Amino acid sequence: MPNILLASKTTVPQTGKQIIERERLNAILLQSTAKLIVVQAPAGYGKTTFLSSWFQQLETAVAWYTVDQTDNDLNRYWKYLIHTIGHSLQPEAASRINSILHAQPQLPLEFLVDSLLYELSLSTKKIHIMIDDYHHIHNIAIHQAMTRLIDFLPENCFIYLTSRSTISLPIAKWRLNHCLLEIGLEQLLFTYEETKEFYKNLNKKLDVKVFQKVFEITEGWPTGLQLTNLADFHNVEKELKESNLYVFQYLMSEVFSKLAPSLQIFLLYTSLLEQLTADTCNVLTNRTDAQLVLLEFDQQGLFISRVEAKEQVFRYHNLFREALRQELSNRFTQQDILYLYEKAAVALYNNGNFLSAIELALSGNVFMYAEQWIQEHLVTFLSCGHSTSYVKWIDTFLSNGYEVHPELMVMYAYTLAALHNLEDAYRTILDLEQKHRSNQWMNKSEYASAVDDFLGVKAYVFVMKNGDLSQAGEYIRQRLERNPVDSKWDAIFIQYNQTEPMLFRTNIGSRGKLLSDEQAMSYFAKFRTGKFKNLSMTGYSYGVRAEKLYEWNQFAELSIELEEAIRSGHQFQDAGLLVPMYILKSKIAVLEEQYIVAQGVLDHAIEAVNERHWIDSIRVMKALLFLREDNVVQAEQELAKVKVDKDFTFYLLVKARYLLMEGHLLAAQQLIIQVQSQAQQQEQLSTRIEATILLAICLVEQGQADEALEKLHQSLKLAEPYQYIRTFIDEPQTYALLKKYAAIRKQSSKKECREVSMSYVEHLLQCAQKYKQISPLASLTTREQEIFTLLSKGASNKEIAEQLFLSEGTVRVYLSGIYSKLGVKNRAQAILLNTLV
């Protein structure tokens, strides 16, 4: 009976019009010189689609062969392969090879392979040989013949193999010989941008959040995207569940059902785990060979990937895990599944995987174990930065109606506040007080420690929420009166500042609403004696006061407060305290014109911290110091080093100063107004004051003197209640503005002017003069002052030269020096400056 060759097995599959061109993958093939290309990944990763699309772009011959399980017969395999290759050769060449294949008696396989190689070498064109689904081949004789074919493949020929599992060929040898290109699962996954292009080609517009959710679930798995595309996403949750049903059906029929029953059970039981280790899988499945099973799954490409190669930790693909869990719920009762969750969670916990154990217990509703483990390791979790996880855990308890221990709820309120979710923190405090009114839990001895923590957390929430130090101080007093012992709250390191380069921009610094020294110290003093003196809060009390003393221009006690804050910052390795204090220290050095010392302080600060954000904050301060020295070039270089968070306030305001000095006035004004608007929305007073002062300076540079004075008035109105000083006088240009403002005020009787007291303005001017923030005109020599006087009267260079018996060239030289000293760019800015001084 003659063999029938199916044309569909030797024809390049056609791709649809909506296929996404994998330009990223095509580039890999274009740049490669390998003669063997292996594309290995599980089902549905687009191996066939990718290569068929690639071949359709080529102008060279392609021999395509799609393998199935029946092709493990030696004669059948080579008959198909020679048949498809024959289309790429001359007819007589194909005929000669076919005659060898059918020769009787049968010739050795090596002779057949060598004959094929010889005929391929005679070809004058490139030939691409594609063998799809090679994972179906288990015949050792076929592997041996393929090895010989690949080893001696002519330069004009390329072989492509796709497989779902590890190929039984000497891959390692070819890898070492650099004749192999491997494309795997990670490369075949759609990137974020490719996924967007996929939906764009389908004319499907997804909301950003929906799109991100789909991308997260599918992980870029091509078939997963195709199957989720069957949903319309009008109702996100409903449609995702429906699309997952399509995925479930695909995975069950194409992957799961083809496995042995024992392996199916292994998959179902272990689908509960986010990460797969041999020890936990053995406990869960009552096996001893889990490591071998996991490695076998990995070789088969069974939607499993390594998380940690050395430790051989694995994970299932999101969609595969969800499909397995769905099948688990179909096959077993809820009680059986609950038992599996409990068994797995306990196994994880006993192996020291506390976080994973809690997560699994919560996902399986094994709440009693989860609560017990959280309580045992609460301090460790929060001290190690697992705040977000902790909030999620408590939210899970609450959403399931589980009665959470008061101690955990108290720390829940603290954690919410630490994450700046102040409204929910405050609401939790109120809920705890309401529970006390209903069941008097605070009066029970077993909750004594929780009550101590509650008072401390309550004080913290009040400070963070509205800067109410007086009320917080009362709670701390109550707590001290209870003589608390071994409080968990005291053992947790609290970073009160996570982003700001100045502490009084934070909630603990009242966001710029500088409390009087008496008000602040009534609260802070409680932390500076007794058992609280070594808490991180105490370090912040020194830091906040040091910044306020600087702002108020009071230096008698500043150095003591500053050094105590720095000591505490190093003790707790708290960058949120250290960085603002080193920035403050550099500012003090600048007041004495010790610019090198100031830069050295900041260089030391960079070495003391690791986080990118804090390093960027220090670099921004370095740039500001360079601007204070009129060193624009180095300031620009420091700003260029800032890699992240380029939208944070400190960066934007220093960048605005740089733009001002470079003469880019409109760009500077745009940045300042942006910051000003954000600060107003966030009720950030110190930033509003600083931005408004800079806006006034910017308007002066643009020749809008009246508008500049109006902005200065606004900043003074904001600042006077809190007696801001240094924010004004640290800007060199403000002295002239203040002096002009004072002169106009003395002549004006407008009601609006009385919004700012003259005593405050005069105090600012006195402070500016004391620290040499004086009129820039004083820096001019006698001759330069003569020239400037004529200039301000409108005299031309020629007229100035004639009156002072100088040449015009000499006048130009003098004017260049004058502009430099005054910090202006041209004649118009110099004349405007004179009107303000």
C-alpha cells in the first residue's frame, strides 16, 4: 500500500492579517549566523506563528515539515523530510534522494543522510529547513540521523526546530561550537508594547487599568491573549472570568489531559503554591520525588519556570495555575481543599517560609493559623518593610468578617499612617474606640500591652494627620503614666520621612506651619527623657527643631540639635533623617561662604545612604550650592545625574533657579507655577512660600516689577504667621525686592498692604544685611558705579565714553564686569534692577 503524504504537513502555515510582526524576534534571526535555530516553549507561545511569519518574508527556499506522533517511524520521518526538502532542490536531485530512500535492500541511514547533505551542498541558493513540533520525536535512530545532518550541514542551509520540551539532541555541544541560536519562553512572551499593538490591530480599545490587568494575568502568553480577546471587557471581572474559561478549556485539553493521572494529581495539589520547592511539594503530595517531577515538568515545557535557578525553585504560569485550581475545585470538596491549604501552609511555615505561609493560609481561609503567625512575627515583618503586605493581610481578615485581635488592629492603624493612608488610619482608631465602648476591651488585662500601643499609635496618627502636637502630647502623657513594658510599638523602627529633603515639609514638621518653640517642645520633651529617649521619634524631634531654628535665624542651640539628629539618623540608618540634616549642615557652611566644606558635607551624605531617591535629593542640593556660587556649568552637571523622581518638588525648584540663571524665563516660570499649584492642593505651606518667592524673582527678570512685588506680598502674607526668615534671605535677589517693597509700603495707604506688618519686613531686611545679603550695587567699584549711574539714566555707550573720557571698547569691558557682578544678562535687566534697589 503506497504511503500518502499530506500536503498540510509540508506547507508553510498562512498567518492571519491581524498577526503582530515580531520585529524584536526577527531582529534576533537577522543578526544570527547560526545554522541551527531552536525555538522551545510550551503550547500556545506562538512558535509556529512566529516562524511561519518569518519565512513568508524571506525570498529564499523554505522546506516545512510539521511532525506528529506517527512520525516516530524512521522511514516515514525521512520520507516527509526529503519530500519537503525536494521542493527546494532541482527535480533531478530530489529524485536521486528518493531513490536512495526506497532502495532495496535498504541502505544504511548514514548513506541516506550523506546523500542528502551532498545534494544540499550542490544547491546555489539558501535553504531553510523547518521541523515543527519536534517534541513528538522519541526515536533514537531519528535523533542520531538528525545529529549527523546538523553536524555536517552546508553553509547555505539552516535548520529550525520548534519543541514544547527539551530536545534529545546534543544541544550543549552545538552551544559551545557557537552554531546554535536558542529562542525560549522569555523571548516569545509579548512585551507590554507588543500587547498594546496586538489589541490595536484588533481595533479593541481597553481602559489602561483593564489592559494592565490582562497583561498581568496572561504574562504576555500569546495564546492567552488570543483567548482573552474573546471577551468584550464591558464588565471587567465577569469578562475576565469568561475569558479564563476559554484558557481553562485550552490548557485542560492540550496539556493537562495528556498527562498520567499521578502527575495530574501532583499538579492539582501543588497549584495552591505560588512558588514550588521540592520539600513543600513532597509534604503536600505525600511523595519523595517532587524534585524529579519538577525537573521533568521543566524539561517538558509544562508552563513552569524557574524562580531561583540555584535553589531550583519553580512557579507555574499564572493562567496555568488558575486553570489547575479551577480543576481542583471541580474534583474535590471544599473541606478537602481547606485541608490541603492547611497542610501546605503549615509545611511552608515549618520550613521557615513565614511570609509565604501566611499568604497561603489567607488565600485558603485558614485564618486562625494566619493570625497566630502574624502575631508571632509582627515586629519582624514591620521592621523589615512588609507594611503593604501587613495591610493587605488585615484587609483580608476584615473583608471575610474575621474578628481580628486588638493588638493587630492597633498596628494596622499605625501601618496605614506610616503608608500615608491617614484617613483610614484615623477611621481605624475610631473603630477601636467604638469597640471599647461596646465590649470594654481596653479594660481587660490581657490587652494591656495593646492599650499601651494604642495610645502611642494614636499620638502618631494625630501628628501625621494634622500636626496636632498638643493633642498627641496628651496621649503620650497617658501612655507614660501606664508605665508600659515591652511594647511592640517601641520595638518597631518608624521612618517618619520617606521623601522630603526638609523635615518641616513633612507631616511631623506640620507641612511648613512652624509651631512655636514652646508648642513643639511640650511634645518633643516627652521623648528626650526616660525610656523614649532612644526611639527614632526622638531623633526627629532634634531634626525638626534644628530646621526651625535655622529658618528662624537662631543659631545659639542649632548645632546641638543638629548633631543629636545626625547621631540618631546613623543609629537607625534612617536616610529620611540623615539626608535633611546633612542638607541643613551644608546650608550653614554656605552662610560662612565655606562652599568647599558644604560640598564635602554632601559628598559624605551620598556615601551614607543607598536609596536612589535620597542620593538624587543630595545631588539636587549640590546643584543648588553651585548656583549660589554662580557656577552654572557644574550645577547643570549635577542636575543631569538625577535619574529618577524628576517631578519631585525639590528638583523642580532648583531646576527653575538654573533656568533663571540661563535666561530661560518662561520655562522657569512654568515649572514654578506647576510646583505652586501642587503645593496649594497638598496644603504644603513651606513649598508655597518658596515657589511664590521664586515666581517674584522670575517676574523681575521679565521686567514685570509690579507683578513681582505683588507675588512677594503674597509670600510675605503666607510666611509672617510662622516667622519665616531664611527662605527669603537665602535667595540673593530677594533683598532688592524687599527693599523696594518696603519703600512702596511706606508711601501706600492701601488696606491690602496692612496684611503684612512692616516690622516683619524690616526684620527680614535687617537679617539680610547682617548676613551680607546686601544690595549688589555695593560690589561695584567707584568707576563701575559712575558708569552704572549714567547707564541707568539711559546714556548710550558712546555718551558714557564721552562723559568719562573713555573709549567705547573700554566702556563695553566695564559693562561686561558690571553685568556679571549684578547677575544680569543685559542693559535692560541692569536698569530694571536699579529701579528695585
